[in-house]
Amino acid sequence: MREVLRSLLGRGSFDQDGVVDAAPALRIREIFRRFAGDARPYRGRAAFVLVLVCVLPVLDAAIVWMFKLVVDDVLVPQNVAAFPPLALGYVGLTLAAGLLGLWSTYLTAWIGEHFLHRLRTRVFAHVQTLSLDFFDRRRLGDTLSRLTSDVSQIEGLVLSGVIRLVSTLVTIGVFAGVLVYLSWKLALVSLATIPLFWLVARLFSRHIRTASRHVRRWSGGISAVTEESLGNAMLIQAYGGESAEVRRFETESRGAIEAVLHATRLQALFGPSVELVEVVGVMAILGVGIWQLSAGALTLGGLLAFLVYLSQLLSPVRGLGAFSNSVYAAAASAERIVELLDQRTSVPAPSDPVPIRTPGTGPSPLPLVHGAIRLDTVRFRYPDKDVDVLDGLDAEIAAGTTTALVGASGAGKTTLVKLLLRFYDPTGGTITLDGHDLRDLDPEQLRANMAVVLQETLLLDGTIAENILAGRPGASRDDVERAARAADLTDVVAALPDGLDTRVGQRGRLLSGGQRQRVAIARAMVRDAPVLLLDEPTTSLDAASTDRVLGPMRRLMAGRTSLVISHNLLTVTDADRILYLEGGRVSEDGTHAELLASGRRYAQLYRLHQHEPDDLTVRRRKRAAR
């Protein structure tokens, strides 16, 4: 049998590498241990369902027994008077079995859905705790596939699977007992086929588990490619990459086809193998039953009832074999969820964090954050990279001042913002806030004291008001309106059909770049945090939009510790201090006037920026004169 399986179910292209790696294999016992806690709140209801599924086989056996009585006590002796009570008993048992079955089915679904809700929420909450390096390394589409389809498979293994297993075993026990009571000789022949069912299932189970792993992995690959392609539709179309994306999707889809066909071949071969064992067993039982009937050792009703009981018995026996295969298939999904849950953040919260006050929470005995930042020989290297982005960076930023970070691309400016937000921790040196090492602060409390305006304006697919509220969910409507006015959104809001309650579309695409940036500024304003981080906030804007944004941005920076990153040096000239980064270090430090007087790299770069608009003006004047 093993050789037949090997020849029919050889390896195919589905076993090649895709965009998603396979999850580590786990024992079934370990999977149950990992998810038992999610089922604990439903133990009482699950126990009640188990009682119901234990009663149901007894009722089914009683219904079949009523059929035997009808044959032996009514049909054979033609005793019509005995039929009414038997008919009433048959109807009553059928009604009771139907009601208990309905109750059992509903409770099983209720438990399963609540278990899924609890587990899905736990996995999603865990993903929210992971640091940025996880999302940099993993494909979002595969993570989405795990959160949806893979999670749903676990319920069939941990909860409804257990209920189904208990129901199957009780059914086998009840009907096997009745068979022994009717004829122990026939029962021995019947029960002799059960090990054959188990042997067939055992031969297939390992292959089915392997096939299921490949199906789940390739399904995750399809989700990953789809998410990446649709999320970057503009870029793909701009560069004519549609054909390449179709080929990439086709590769994942073809791998999924091979994996599904492989699993289908297994299931198709498993069914006839089980049916063959079943037919051989039934023929042997019929032969022995006819011999006992002719010898007078068994009544006609007894033989017919035995065959009905046998059909009722073979169904759960066959289901027991199929159950083992479905368990291994569900285990493949569980392995992917366990692998996700085993991921740990690279910036964990300290066990005993330094307490600081969270803005907007009202009176508190905790100390306020003033915003004094110190960088002491900070070094940083991204995971799996060979070069330090920051190489011994030293700087001190006084509370309430505005500091500009300038320098060529790759100098480490945006990386420093990520370190300040504790998206990553330095690989060397320390960063302190008000004298406290950032690693001694709870990341959630730290970020609550910082507001961010990024080059890529990130908006949610909600209303303008909801996007502003994201800065401080507890803010009032008046707070939102004040922030919108301060961000110069009054005219924008007045021109929209629903004002602040107008939806902005996915990623804010229904607004212009300047409008999106002003919404981001309003979001930072309503947060009212003592530290403000501005990472290239005007790079994607034209000159008119930049002028419109600078006013609200200066109002936002007033009275806060502000760190501004910008390639446009004309927007940072009024900073209290300018740091020029080069090679991961501060190579120049001073005010705008001091750095111009030094005549070094900052001065050269500033003169380039200063001359560009003048040259543009000259060219326009020449064209106008012609």
C-alpha cells in the first residue's frame, strides 16, 4: 500500500519554494496545549454539548430497535393491535432526537464562533505588539491569510473536532454494544473490519498532513502577491509592470493548483479504499447473517435491525478515519498560527518601566515629559544588514527647542526618528528622554508623548474627524474643530459636502496632498504631545501647498521639542539649531547663520537650494520677454 501511495502521489511542482516559507511542524499534542486556554471559557457549554452528543446515539439506537419490534411483533405475526403504541414510540423518539440534535448543533456553532472570535482577536492583538522589523520581513498578504482562513481551521481541531470525536466514539460504542446483544458472532465479524479502517487512515494521514501544509503555504502566497500588487497599483501601472505581476500571481496560483490537486488525489484514493474495506465487511456479515437466519438463531427483524445498526456503525467508523485526516489538515493551519504567535517584538516593554504621564489623561501624580533628548554615541544597524546606518551619533536637544536634521539621503535621519519612537532600539549607545533611557520607558507611554508628521501622509479610510481623532481618541468635538482651524483646514472642510464628517477614501486618496498633510498636522495638534517629529513633511508638496502648510506647521511646533527632517533647507532656516548628518554622525552643528559662516557642506547645500528658485525666476522672465 505504501508503494502504491508513493507511485501515485509523487512530489510535484507544488513542493517548490514560493514567496511564503513553510511553518515549523508541531505535534498534535503541542497544538492542543497551545490553544487550550482559548477554549477554557466555554468548558461548561462544551460539557453540556458532550452530554447531548452522548444521548443522541442512544436515541438513534432506540429508534432502530423500534423498527425491529415492528418487523418481529407486527409484520411477521400480522398483529395490527401492537402497531399504534410502537408508532407513537417511534414518533416520540424521532422528535426527541431531532430537538436534541438541533440544540446540539446550535450550541456547537455558538461555542465555535465565540472561540474563533476570541482566538482571532488574540492573534490580531499579538500582531499589533510586534515591532516594525517583523512587518519589514514578512509579507502582509500571508499574515492576513493566517488571521482569516488559518484561524478558522483551528476551531475544527480544538473544539468542534473534539465534540465530533466524542460523538463518533460514543456512537461506535452504543451500536457495537447493540450488535453484540443481537448476535455476538455477527458482531465479531463486523468489528473485525474496524482495524482495517484505522490502518487505511493511518497510511493516508501523513501524506494528507504534508499536502495540507503546502495548500496553506501557497494560499498565503496568493494573498501576499495580491495584497502587494493591488496596494501598489499606481506604481505598477506607471512602470508597465502588469505583465510581471500577472506572471508572479500565476506562479503562486499554479503552485496552489498543484498542492490542491495533490490533496485531492489523496482524498480520492482514500474514499475508494475505505469503501472497499466496507463492502468486503458487509458481504461477510451478510453471509454469516443468512446462515444464522436459516438456522433459526436470528429473527428476520433481528437481521434487518442488525444491518441497519451496522450501516449506522460503519458511518462513524468511516468518519473516524476521515477525522484523523481532517485533524492533520487543520494542524497545518495551526502550525502557521503558532509560528505567528511565537514571534516576539524586538523592542519589549521593561518589566519595571519608569512612569511618565500620558498627555490628555487629566490630573496625574506622574511626572510630565519636558522633551529634553540626548543621543550618546548612538549606533544602529538594521537586522540582516552589514553596515551601520548610525555610527557613533552624539547630540543634545534642549526641551522646547526646534532642531533640524539635514544631510544627504542615507545619512540616518529617518532612522533616528524610528529610534526615538522605539520602533527599534540602538545597537550601541543610548538615547535618553528627560534623562531616562528610552529602553527603560514603556513604548506605549513613550509614543503617547510624541506626535509625528511623516513624508508619506498616512490616513485611515474614515472621515476627516476620525482621522484627526486618531491623534487622541478621547478628544472632544471642540478639540477636533480647534485643531482643524489651527491646521488651516477651515476652507477645505467648508467646501466638502459633509464637512469634518466627509470620508477621505482609502489612504486619504480623495484629498489632495496638501489637504492630507494638513489633516496630519491637525492630528498632531490634537495629540498635544510635548515632542514633535517632522519627517520630510513638505517633500511631496508643490510650492503653493508648501506655503500653505508652513503656517500651521510653525503653530504646531511652538512650545514643543521639535525635530524636523527636511531636504528643503529653505524650510529649516529658522530652527534654533541645525545638525548636519554625514556617514551616520553629526558633522556640523549650529544655527543657520553659524553654519553658513563656516562655509562647509551645509553652506554649499543651502546655496544650491537658494539659487534654484532664482534661476527658475530668471528663465520664466526670459520666456515672458520673448
